[in-house]
Amino acid sequence: MIVSPLRSELTGELERLMALGEPFVRPRTSSDYWLYARLFSSTCPVALEDGTLAGAVIAFRSQDDPADVYVQDVMVHPDFRRRGVAGLLLDSVRTRAADWGCHRLYLTSEPENRVAHRTWLTLGFHNVPGDRNVDGVQVLTEFKGAGKDRAVYELPVSRRS
């Protein structure tokens, strides 16, 4: 499996991959993915297996708090699940974040997305304390705006020596 930064020519394939994640992963537009490939490729790795897009992560370093990298989307093609693809991609983002001296990766998930909750914990993220508990998941009310309650997860990034 080859992990590389997102390239503009993969945006159509990436859009189709992300559509497979609905209802929890919502695909962006082709122009959004083009923008990510042009401006954020080092934190938007893709995994390719024999030319097939096996998975992708869309993440961004915060301009307001450069110690943070926010992971917007993680998607692995159903044919490649349970093969370590998400971990491989997130390790790529974590390595980049460490190179920059960042302190953490963080992401959010809908409280009812139990598969994501298990995945984030398995990959070493911890569920940030929230203002309420929903079936064992800590949730922050309206974290992403009105009606958008989210479970927040973070993973410390250690500095590379």
C-alpha cells in the first residue's frame, strides 16, 4: 500500500470514496477536494493499492492555533476495511504534525456513530470530556453549531527528535 499526499487528479475518485461514508461522512465538492490537494496535501494523505484509492484523510493545521491539526474526514473503502488503512493514514498526518511541532490531532464524530467511536479509541484517541454522556460517549452540545452535538477525540502528538 502506498501512502502519498492528495493530488488534484484524484479528486473525482476521492469524491466517490467519501460518498460511501454517508450519513456520517458527507462528500465535499470537487472544487473543495482540488483546493485540499493544492493547499493542504501534506495533511490530506491517500492510500493507494494497485492504483485503487483505498482510503483518505482530510486534515488541516489550525491557523488560529498552529499546535492543533483538525481531522475533518477519514474514509476507508469498504473493500479495504480492517486492514490498518485508517491507522496508516492517520500516522502520516501525525508524523507531519510532529515535524511541525504540533501538540495534538483532534476530530469530532456524531455521538451515534458507534463504529467511529470504537475506531478512534482503538487508534489511540481519547474521548474528550463533554457536557453529557450518550450511551458511554462523552458529547459536547452544539460543538459544531446549533443542533450539531459532537463527540470530540484527541490524540497527543509527540515531538520528533
